[in-house]
Amino acid sequence: MRLLLLLVASWAVLGVALAESSYNYFRLPTALRPRKYVLRVLTHLEDPENLRFEGSVKIKFEVMENTRNITLHAKNLTINQSQITLRDTSIDNRKNCIASTEVNTAHDFYVMRMCDELNAGEIYELTMPFSGELNRQLEGYYRSSYTEPDTNKTRWLSITQFEPASARLAFPCFDEPDYKAPFVVTLGYHKRMTGLSNMPVKEIKPHENIKDYIWCEFKESVPMSTYLVAYSVNDFAHKPSTLPNSTLFRTWARPNAIEQCDYAADFGPKVLQYYEQLFGIKYPLPKIDQIAIPDFSAGAMENWGLVTYREIALLYSANHSSLADKQRVASIVAHELAHQWFGNLVTMKWWTDLWLNEGFATYVASLGVENINPEWRALEQESLNNLLTIFRKDALQSSHPISRPIEVVSEISESFDQISYQKGSTVLRMMHLFMGEESFRAGIQNYLRKFSYGNAEQDNLWESLTEAAHKFRVLPDDYDIKRIMDSWTLQTGYPIINITRNYLDGSAQLLQERYLLNTQISRDQREFCWWVPLSYTTQAEQDFKNTAPKAWMECGSGGEMLPTKINDLPGKDQWIIFNTQLSTLYKVNYDEHNWKLLIETLTNGDFERIHVINRAQLIDDALYLAWTGEQDYGIAMELIDYLRREREYLPWKSAFENLKRMKNIIRQTPNFEFFKRYLQKLIEPIYLHMNGLNDTFGKIERQDQVLLKTMVGNWACQYLVSDCVPVAQAYYRAWLGEKEPDKKNPVPINLRQTVYCTAIRHGNDADWQFLWTRYKNSNVAAEKRTMLFSLGCTREVWLLQRYLALTFEPKEGIRKQDSMWAFQAVAYNEIGFHLARDYFINNVDFIYKFYHPIIKDMSRLLPPISEQTFLQSDFDDFKRFVAEHKASLKGLEQATQQTLETMLTNVQWKERNYQQVSTSIRKVLQN
């Protein structure tokens, strides 16, 4: 018997001589296509010291071209080579033997060279046994656990996470998205447990050898990619939901959290029905389960028929979770269920077009939430949040296109970022708005029907949408979606459009270039061109409902920018605003007179007639342009001074996002006192208007006003506005005085993060210990995250150092997936920043091992370091650190590059703008 463990580090240990494969291309050979998988997995969860699985996979495949090799994926599996069989189903089940076996450790290939050639057109059946450990790495087939509250015993469960390329860790397979095939999954486990997979149960019968074990066979699936296969063995409870059709819908969680499933069990079926109407296609499977996993690296995963979530992404407690927590659950559930069509029914051919999955799911999720809960105004919030994120991320030269080549598996994980999700969603929203509802919906329905159960590339989507756009006459005949949208998906960044008005003849000249935060980059490196739909309105019209383009900025045949002239504009007494409702991803810089007209309306006029999203846009554009020196800070500060009149959430959200970046630098300088007084003056009117931290949430009719009150309260307490701090401390003292603080909490739910953070910031070590105890006792993931953030607010150095140590010690109660929240909480603290940065630098090898192989989570430790570094010497030190620790930052090349670029732009800002900002702030304070 010859056992081969497909793990490079173990070859020498096993003493196995195995040839390195000569085939070294990163994609599978095209000679074979899987037609069906029969997968049997026996899971052992009884012995905590030996959590493992074993099984076999039977793969029926068709030979597309003559070959002697079978090349598939397998990683970290023990394979009994002597038991591998291959038979030709075309010729009396004739067997074929294996002449030799090779591996390619770079690409996880397992290559079997056969004794006889496999001939095109023949169907073979390959059977491979395998076994492995239920790993601790939160990928492949792995272990998770929870503590039973009554007995304090640890309960173990198993779960899969295969996206993007980890099915190969669980069983040998053709682990690429366009190798779709049906699956028949059978799970073996102890009878007191429950088995779940993509499909409903077909049959359960006793295990033939192991007492009290059973085999649970699931019905054959539709054709699907390996990354969407899922299974779990657990002892969870579930909440059933009722749908008007026969689809079985269940929501699962550990038994002591089952009451937190009610909201997701109610919301999920509603959004599923909305998608059936939107896409014109019924949900393709007979059932759908959604399950909350205690240990889970991704936010959630759209496995077809068995959607997996972090607990914070699925569970909601009315007594412990805020409105923001509730909206987050709705958004994530909507996102994952949208994938059942975009991603599962139609899948990208290769990870280059990952955004077809993630961008679409992000966008239609916002439509789904808006449809079910219009009172939240979630579509506006989501759209603005995405834009604010991309305006920052994509202004870095080190950003990347939405659709980008992937040539190494490790690069796939880096593509699961804000560009694929938020920018993908943003350009789809742009397209939706310029195409209109009818043609957009017809185009995506045609695309889904055409490629159902198959794979597609972005050009396939463009073809379907162009056909619909011309059919409904929303695009000129000489325009096509591909030419327009390729300019947004195939090149990095977004444009700034400089608009110069001629007030004498009523025209405006428009020029575009790439907007970059790094001001050292020359103009010729900014010469890009995008096809831009131009919507705009004037002071007389004030028609902000019409987002359809009145004109287009076009690109030449060589991709060069073509100047655009707009005529029939008003005279010098009226402003114009381009980009109605921020329908397109670009920034606008007007001439100084137009800015002055806008400032006059905002500060003295009927400013609310300007759409709320466009008010947020004006704030964001003015402060960004001032940041890069393309606008004067005097104009920017004059514009945002109107906020003392503003009572809506979105403009304040835009302002705080920008002011936070300035704060991160200025609070480390001598002029912070003036900045603090400036913010007090700006925030106090809205704080008093919202009745401070008083519990008036029951009287608030609009849900976005709850978010506004929460956000304003947070900033007000940070900057000692009015009575914010003493009121927060009083709430916390009341909680401290409760006999059973884990059962009764008098702090208003939506103010808890503000109250906790403020009390910890101004409190002592006893206050910190009280909250740490509450964290360890809490049963609600959203509440635990609020506490994690707040524990980092202390100003005691020794507590911050202790907290950093606890962060990377899972036995202390912080799960690995939550460690980044704790680290960020310390790092964003002005005292904790230097401690966290030094901890990261001094312990980078340990941190890398802690997160490996899911090092994407490690990248989330970097933003608080980059955003608060502004000295040339600190930038140089970190750049040197990155160069000297490449091994411990492997796989984080994109993240470290963006970290360094962000630091550099901060250095530039400090040198260029610090004195100007300080002067502008003092001027405002004098008025």
C-alpha cells in the first residue's frame, strides 16, 4: 500500500519519491471534462484530539482529446494510490492502470500517467480514496466549535469553505469554475448529528461497520462548480420558513442562538421571491438552507442551496443588535441569495471576471433590500457608501481594474476586494441608470436564460445588454455597451471632469483625466479616457430625478480623450450640478464662480432642493480636490460650513468620512486644539437637534435618522460636544449598577458603541474589565463586535498592550476571524496607534503564521497604520520594513503597495496643506 500525502513539507517525512510534474501551466489541461461526481465523506467528530474525515470520490469524465494523463487538483490529502481505479465505461468497463504519479506543488496538480491512452469521445470513471484532518485554517473541510452554556462543554462541527480554490483540500477534483458537473454527496456521521449539503436528503441508512453511524445520501445536484459544493455535520437547530411555492427554506444556528434566526428566516424568503420576479427565473433548487458558523473567515458564502455565514452576518437579536446590525444582516443575506442566480446559475469562466459574481450580487442586493424595506432608504445609503469607498481606493495608482488577469491561485483571493464588490456594483448602477429599468432588466434576464447552468465572460453580458439597449432605443445605434463598459472594467481608476463655464455664451468645456491622490504622478500618466454618461441640472430646473444622460463624453478610436462642449446653459447668476444623484463614478471640479454660487445656495439659500446625494457629492468633491491641491481649502471649508444647517444622514456621512482622514493626521500635530474646537462648532447644532444622547429613538420616524443620531453621537463624544461625555458615562454607570448586567442593559441599543467607547476612554481599569467580562459572557455576535471595538478605546497603555496580546490568543475568547476588529480598535486609538504599529512590525512573523493560509485577514491590519502615518521618516521606515520582510508579507503584495502609497499621499498632504488647513480653520473659528 502506497500512501501519498499531497503536502510539500511532508515528502521527506514520508520518504516518498514522487516526481515533480513537467506540466506547469496554472490552468488545468483541457483534455478531460467531468460529467458527474459521486462523493462519499465519513466525518469523525467524537475525539477532539483526532478530528478527521475519510472518503472516496467517483468522477465520471469525458475525454475531449487523446491523452495519457489525468490531471486534477488535490492538496493536503492522504491518497491511497493502490486503491485508485479507472475504468472505461464505453468498452465493457475495461480497467486502465496507473503507470506513474506526479505532482505540481505550485498549482496543486495531481497527475496520473496511465498505462494506456485515453481516447477522445470515451467516458471513464475514476475512483479515488482520500483522507485528511479537519483543519483549523477555516478553508477546505474544517472544524468549528461552540461552548454549550449549561454544561460548558465544547461541541464540534464540520463545515466547508471552498471558494475560491479549496475544494481540492477536501477531495480530488477539477477545481476550476468552468468545470461544472452534477454532484451526488453522501455523508457518514454519528446519528445524533445532522448532515447538510447542497441538495435535500434522498435516503438515510445505518453505516455498515461503525455502530451508531449513518450514511445520509443527498439528491443529485444540478451542474455546478466545485467551489459551490458544501456540506456540514453539526448538532444545530433550525427555523423553517414558509414560501408560497414548494421550496424548502430553513435557517440554522447552534441551539443556544436559534432565537436569533427569526429575522433572517423572515427576510430571506422575501428577497428570494423578489429575485425570482427580477430575473424572471424561479429559484433552481428544491431547497435552501442558511447556516451561521461560529468560526468562519469569509463574511458569507453562497454555496448553492447551503449558504454559510459568520454569525454576525446572519443572526439578529432585537434586544442586543442595533439598526445598523439589522441592515447589515439584510444586505448580506440579500447578497448571498442574489448569487444563487449570478454566480451559481451562471458562473464566470475564470476568476478574471469574479466581479460578474460579486459586483452583481452587491448591486442587486441593494435593490432587494430597498424593495423589502423602503423605509430604510438603503439604496441611497449603499450607493453613496460604495462611491465613497471607491473614490478613495481607486484613486491609488496601485489599484487594479475590475476585470483583471489571474495567473496564480494566490492572486484570486486578492480580487475579493472593494474593486470587485463596490466598484463592480457602482458601474452596474451607472449602467442601470443610463439604460433605464425596462431595458436593463430585459438584458440581464436574457443573459441569465442564455447561460443558465453554464459559464460566461463579461463580453457575453455586454452582448445581451447591448441587444436590449438597442431594442428599447435607450442607446444610439452606433453605441454599444461593450465599448462603454470596457472603459470602466478594463482600466484602473476613474475620471475627474474639469468643467469650465463660458458665462457669456452659456456653454461649458469638459475635459477628463484620471484622478489620483499621489500628486507626484505626471499629467501624461493621468491621460486615460472613459465613456461618461453626463447628467446635469441647473439652479432654475433643479431636476434631480432625471438621471438619464443628456450628453456623453466619448473616447477616440485609440482610447484618447475627446473634449466635450455643452451648450444652452444658464447665465452667471445660476449654478449647474453635474452627475445627478451621483449616477456615475467621477469627480467634478467646477470653475471658482460656479463653486461660489453653490456655496451661496448651501449656506444661505434653499439648500434642501439640491438632492441629498448631490449635497453629499459636493462635500466629498470639494474636500478631495482640496486634499490634492486642485481646489483651495478656503472654498472647501466655506462649503462644509453649511453643515450646521444640514439634518440629513448622507451629507454628514460624506463629511465625517473626509474629516476622519484629516483628523488622523492633525490630531498628532500642535494645531489639533483648533481642529477640535472647529469640529465642536460644526457638530453642536446637529447634536442638539437630535436631542443629544437622550433615548428618543422611539419617536424617530425615519430609520436613516436613527443612523444619523448614532453617528453624530459618536463624533460628539469624541470631541466633547455639549453634555455627550457625562450622559454616556451616566448610562454606563447605570449598567455597572445592575445586579445581572448580562441580562439587563439600560444603555440604548443604537448608542451602545458610543457609550461603551466613551466610558472606557474616560474610565479606569475596572470599567475595562467589566466590559471584557460582558464580552466573554455575550451570546450575540453583533454585540460582541461592538464590545471588541469599544475595548480598544482605553487610554491606558498597559491595557492596550494587554488587549493586543489577547487579540492573537484564541483561547482567551477572541476568535481568529474577529481578531482584526480588536487590532483595528487599538490602532485607531491615538495612543494605541504607535503600540499597534510597533506590535505589527515586531511580531510580523508570528502574525503571518497566525493567519496563514488565509492571509487576506492579515491585510485588514494595515489600513489604520497607513491612514495615520504622515511623516517622511515613518514612511521610509515602513518601506524598509516591507522590503526586509517579504517572506512574512507574501500574498500581501497588493495590500502593502497600497499601504505605502496611502502613507506617501499623507506625507504629501502634510507638507502641502497642513498650514493652509490650519489657517482656514482659525478663520472659521473667528467668524
